Amino acid sequence: MRRLFLILLCCGTLLTGCATRPTDPEELKIYEANNDPLEPMNRTIFGFNMAADTYVLEPAVKTYRFVLPSPVRQGINNFFSNLKQPLYLANALMQGDGTAAGTIVKRFAANTFWGFFGLFDTASHMNIPVVKRDFGETLAVWGVENGGPYLVLPLIGPSNVRDTVGMGVDSVLTPVDWLLYHERGLIYARQSIDAFRTRDNVNDLMETLRKSSTDFYATLRSMSQQNRKKEIDTLLGKTHEEEAPAYDFAFPDDEFEEEE
């Protein structure tokens, strides 16, 4: 519900942050390539997100890394990654992808039963690949291939209209929250820990991009848009080698990387 509220709050301000469409042909070409007609609003939200990240999340992540050794953080990451498998399964089934659904079931079973409820990633040692599916991708499979304008969501980050709707649906479909329906405090705690460990996973990438980018906002916009397009095109069988994204990065979510 917290994520859904933030999504609705952002959508409610869309009409207040529109950028003026340029008339110059060259500027218009850049404007259309960026797909960011709401840039003034998005930059404002981005600034808020960066302030929250700098003064709250980043210091907390550094403390988290200092207090908990890498194996403990790996176990936490594995556990919360495993909790997402039923959601991935639901989306794979809605996408009509039986192969992906079967892989997700095998991975969930291996990590739940032999990985002590997901604390250990037994599935990877059994060479069962990671398959992630979300409702934004489901909408693309159903025909909504155009994600719409770029959006920056409060405390969530880069998205677009289609994927924002997808996140709202995924937040409702999360099976573990059904089990905790009458324990709202536990739901909020799960969501907070999940968001926190996700921020921990992107910590090194964020620091690198901040140091190397002259316009951090534009860099994240390009990287997130191109990587999302790559994911959707791969799912739809439209990936072409000559169209490889300029920013060939993945946004780590469930992948935990040990710091050196």
C-alpha cells in the first residue's frame, strides 16, 4: 500500500510538471528521444530522492554494511529474493510462458526446501537460472509495448506509465502480503527491509555513476530507459545485436555482490 500510495501521488501531479515542447527540429529530436515531457516535475522528485538517499539511505547502508558481515547480508538478500518467486510465477503464467514458470517453481522449491527457506541460494548451485517477471512486462506481452513517458517516482526512482501501473498491481499481487494481511506492521517492515537491501545492492553502482556523471539525472534516465527496453525486447523476442544499449548495465535488485 505504501508503494501504491506513492505511485498514485506521483500520477496525481503529472499535469503540473510538463516541459514545453520545443519547435527547433534538432531540439525536438532530442526531446522525443529522451521521452521525458514531465522533466521539470521529474527533476524535482529526483532531487527529493537524492536528498533522501544522501542523508538517510546511504548512511544507513554504510552502517548496515559495517555491522553485518557479507555472509549475513547475502542470506538476507537470498531470503527476500526467494519471497518474490511466487510473484514472478504469477506474471510468467499471465504471460503464457510455461518454460519460465517451470524454472521459477524449481528455483523456489530448491531454495525453500534445501536452502532453509531461501537463506541459501541452493538453486544457483543446481544451475537453475534466475527468471524475473513483473506486471509491467506482462502488460507489454499483452500488447502495451510502449511504456509511455518517463517518470521518476518518489522514493522509488525511474519508471514509466506502464511500469508504474505494473508496480501498483505487483504490490497488490505479492503473496506474502496476503499471508500478513492482518499484520500491517509486518507488511510495512517487509517492504522497508526489501527496499533497504535493494538500495544496498545498487550502492556501488550509484557511487560510480555519481562520480562519473556530469548530469546524474540524465545518466540514470538513459540507463534505465535503455535497460528496460532491452528487457522488454528480449521478452518479446525483438533484441538485435546492432541495437545494444549505450549503457549496458543491469540495475542490481536480487543480485548480491560482495564488496572487495
